[in-house]
Amino acid sequence: QLRVYTGANGSFVLYEDEFDNYNYEKGEYTEIPIIWNNASHTLIIGDRKGSYKGMLLSRKFTIILQDATQKTVEYDGNKLEIKF
């Protein structure tokens, strides 16, 4: 789930790695930029950067706004723009 609290622009980076070793020090991790544009009420889930052994190649994100509006999207590592 991604929870979005509207009212201003916002962003963060979803970081993932194997969680049980130091391979991230060798560059084995992923980052997914996530940006909320308040003026257009659009959530952008950016292109995934990086990789590591055993990572999820695709996933579902359920995006929930504070007014309980929600959408579920399939993400495969490529940029998505979700308009609310």
C-alpha cells in the first residue's frame, strides 16, 4: 500500500535490497522514485533503478488517498502515472 496525503507535492524513494547481507555495498539494490503532484492529482511511480538477486520483477501497489479513494496498479519496473 502507498498512502497519499494530499494538499502539497511530495516524493520519496522506495529502497529495497536482500536485507540479510552486505551486497548493497556492491550496488545490489533497487530504488523506485515515487512523486505526488498535488496540482494534477497524479502519482508517478518512476522507473526502477538497479537490481539484486531474488528481487520482485513485478508487484501490485494499492494507492490510497486520505479520503479513502483508492486504485490498484500493476508495476513492472517501468514508469507509471496514476491520475486521481
